[in-house]
Amino acid sequence: MKLIILMCSLSLLFINSLSRKHFPAKPNAEISVMGLVYCDVCSNNTFSRHSYFMSGVEVRIDCRFKAAASKTREQIVFTANRTTNELGLYRLDITSLDGVACSDAGTLASSCQASLIGSSSDSCKVPGFKTTTDQVVFNSKRSNLCVYGFNALNFRPLKLDPALCGKQ
């Protein structure tokens, strides 16, 4: 009986070592998707001295990542909602995305979009830049870490304050 258990154990070890040689492990990417939301007080689509970052804003993030293997059409698709922090920053961290490589510029084909869901402020709740797909990708020196930074999204007040913004 002990011999049978030993033989089974050795067989499993042998099969496991063969599979590692013929089927190497796919890379696991670490990805951060982030952006900012601000109140565009003067409704001019720029962050002015009167603008401020908004906390508590809900943002929807939709991403699609193509697997690293060139022979497959596999894609990883996900959607997540995030809320901005006290600095107006929303962030989604994906600690291990199996089969996706960030470190090689040509291997990660992706598309991401961030969209405003709702404002946290009654005084600044008219959507300005409501959706963005414009992003900058930063590849870290650390292997397989990518950071996707979106252009800022914004809300505007219902009425302009001419004292702050002048006549427009």
C-alpha cells in the first residue's frame, strides 16, 4: 500500500514538472486604473483657481484587456464602480490579472473608459466631461505593473457666479 502511494506521488510530481516545461506560467499583471473628478466652477472645461476636486463622486470603469498570448483571442472584460476620495481621486487596483502582460509595450491591447454616475454635490451636479477614454499608460520599472491614468472628469454648477468667473 505504501508503495502504491509513493508511486502515485512520484507520478504526480513527474507530470507537474512536465507541464511546467511545456506550458510555462502566464504572466500575471498588476494594473491600476485611476483618474480625478473636479467641479468646473466657471464651466470652461479647465481646472481654474476656483475649481475644486470632488469627493464622494461615483465613477464607472469599463475595461477590456487582451490576453498576452498571440495565438488566442481571449479577452478579460470587467466593470467596476468606484467613489472618489477626499482628493477627488478614484482608483481601481487589480492585483493579479492572469494571462495579461504589461511590461512589454506590444503585448497589452486594451481599451478602458471611465464615466460619471452621479455627483456628490448639490451645488455642482451638471455633467461637463462625463466620459473619457483618453488615457495615459505608465509602465513601471517593476515587472508587470501598469498604471492607466484617465483625463479628468468634471461637473459644473447649474448657474455661473459672475463674481468668480466674470461675464461669459
